Amino acid sequence: MKILFIVIGSLALLIFAIVIIGALLPKHHVVTRSATFHARPEQLFGVISGPPTWRPDVKKFEPITNPAGPEQWREIDSHGQAITYEVVERKEPVLLKTRIATPNLPYSGGWTFVLTDDDGLTTLRITEEGDVYNPFFRFISRFIIGQTRSINSYLINLAKVLGEQIQIRD
């Protein structure tokens, strides 16, 4: 019985420490990753601004008709979670800025895609600006999942759809 109390006490102490550390972390974060592709900016922009059917983490894509508002779409992941996104700014083929439009999530933010042409090569830089509200999830995002995981996965899958090998840089 004493061992059970020690185990439960240790778990409670661990969870408490995670929440305290998470509370001390900044709510807002900014991370950037980039990669260079052999595709022209127009081709790359067409892929990143089109339906995300090439991404394995997106199980369903639904465009949202919103004539009076910004361009929006909904992505549904393999767990059935639906998130609505919208375009904040678009300058083809060099800039696409998107943000999460679904309210009341435990996180928010957006991505900025910047494409730079360099003699037949295109460098794509993705910057994520996000907020994680819950201290427990903030700890998990920072130390376990990693704040660049989504961007890295995106760039790897983009390279696969284009049939390229890339190196991801900060």
C-alpha cells in the first residue's frame, strides 16, 4: 500500500511540475523552417494554396463558400477533428498568409509562406506564429511534440508530392 501512495504521489508531483513549467513558458511562439525546391514559384504556390489532398494528415478537405468574407476551408484529420482556416493575405506567387479561424480551440495562430525565386530554385520559408493557452499542453508542445513538428512534416510531404529530396533549415 505504501508503494501505491508513493507512485500516486510521484505522478501528482510530476503533473504539478509539468503544469508549473508550462505556466512559466510564453503563451506565444514563433518558429520558422525553410527548404529549397526545384519547382518554379508558380508551381509551388499552386500546390500550397490548393486543396491539401496531398497531405496524409488531412483526411477530408471542404472548401467553404463565403462570398462576403475571406477565403476559407475546413480540414478534417484522421481523428475526426475539424479545423477551419482562412487566408489573411495572398500575393501570388510569393506570399500566402493563413490563420486558424475555428474559435475556442486550446491553441490559435497561423502560417506565413514566403517563396523566393533563385534561378530556377524556389526557397519556401514557413513561419508559424501560435498561442497555446493551456500550460499542460504548452509544456507538451514545447518539450515532447516540438513546435516545429507540423512545419517539418508539411515540408517533407510537399517534397514527396513534388518528387524531391530536401533539407529543412531554420
